[in-house]
Amino acid sequence: MKLGRFVPLLAGLAAVSLAAGCGSTSSPPSQSSSGSTTLSVPGAATPTPAIATAIPTAATSGSLSGTWSGSYSGAFTGSFNLTWTQTGSSLSGSIDLTPGGTESLTGTVSGNTLQFGAVGSEAITYNGTVSGDSSMSGSYSVAGMGGGSWTASKTS
């Protein structure tokens, strides 16, 4: 007997012995036409094959487009209104910071992760995570001045 056929047989016999030792009854191992050994144990769960399904996220469905309202804290504290337009994985729009004023923004989104910053500036960067289609949060960093956290909810 080849070793390749011997190992599944031993595994089946071990399972039968284990089931018998636990007081359960089982069917004897059977061999399929392909040569593999199967064992049926009453009450044992039958494995179900996993089915891969794509679950749309805000990032892939374009639902980040719209107006968001939020707050930030840490090295700086305040509130903001953010207006996004999402095209594929690209984000563009503006942020109105209180205090601070209005700045144009660009960014990217991948899955539920987003990164954005002011146009023409690397001084302020934002990183975050989108939760569902109505909230997001993350951290910000101001070059040489610290950073903190932010959170926002979609208003329209």
C-alpha cells in the first residue's frame, strides 16, 4: 500500500476510534472512486464551502460624495464642514475649518481607508477610516506642530 493512501485511512480510523470512545456511533470509512477516504459521524457538522462575495463599501460605491460635519481635537481644536466629490478612488473638495478658514482638498480612498490633505500643501495630512456610509474618523498631523484626532458624520 502506498503511503499516500495509507495516511487518509489512518485518519479515518482514528476518527472512528475517537467517536467510539466518546460513545457515539459512526459509519465506517468509505472510499470514493477518486481514492479518497470519507467518514460519516452522526451529529458532526458538515463543512460548508465559503462563498466569496463583494460587499460594497462607501469607498467603492462613491457614497463619500456629499457634505460632512465634524470636529477635531488634539494640538488644535475646532469643528469643520467638508464637501467631497468622489470619482473612483479619488476625492476632491473643500474643508471649512472653524477656526481656520476654507481650504481645497484632494485625497484618495481604498476600501474603507482614506487619506487627504490641502491642495498644494503637505503641512496638514489626514488619515482615516470610513464606517458604513455615514461616518468616518481618524487622525491629523500638522508638520512641526503636532496632531490629533477627528470624526465626521455625513449630513447630505
